[in-house]
Amino acid sequence: MNIYKNLFSAKSMKGKILRIKDDIEKRIKPICEEKFWVEWYGAYDIDPKNLVFWVCVQTDETKERLKSNSDLMNNIRLLLDKYDYSEQARKHVYIGFESQETVDRESDGDWYLHFK
């Protein structure tokens, strides 16, 4: 859980993003047995559509299983509605899944380089 979300109003852009992140984690936790985390970044202050969420897991197998779970993806996307994220931007917000195995293989284990 993100303790920093309480520093931001639920109506502020950053407050909405932090609450969405927390709820993504809550949806992943019951169906993911391995260590995971949720990263987010983007120039959302320039344009709300410039927001990216990554669910970061350990294995390619888990990444593929989560990525192919259409109910999970629909539930995550509904969080944008729940927290009243910019309506025009919602369809543009990227939500993806990545694994440590892929980052190790493709980017020598460097997550920053991998997402760059």
C-alpha cells in the first residue's frame, strides 16, 4: 500500500494515480504468487494520456498469464473510471506487464534501460 497517497488530494492528478496504483496491486495480489510491484510514470501533467502503468513480475510465465487475463485487464481499466481519471485520456493510458526474466535477457537486468 502506498502511504504517500494520503499526501495528495484524491481529486488531484497524482492522488488519483497513486490510488489507481494501489488498487492495481490489490487486484494482482490474489492471483500472483510471486513477488511483484507496480511502476508508473509519464508526462501526465502535460497531457493525462501520457501515463503508463507496468505490473512487474518475476517470470515470463506469470507475465503471459496475467497479460492474457482479459477480466483482470478490464478490472484494471475500470479503475481509471472509478478514480475519475481524465475521460479523454483513459483509452490512451498504457497498462502493461513485464518480467524480471525478460529484463535480464533483453536489458542486462536494468529496468530503467528496459523502459527507456
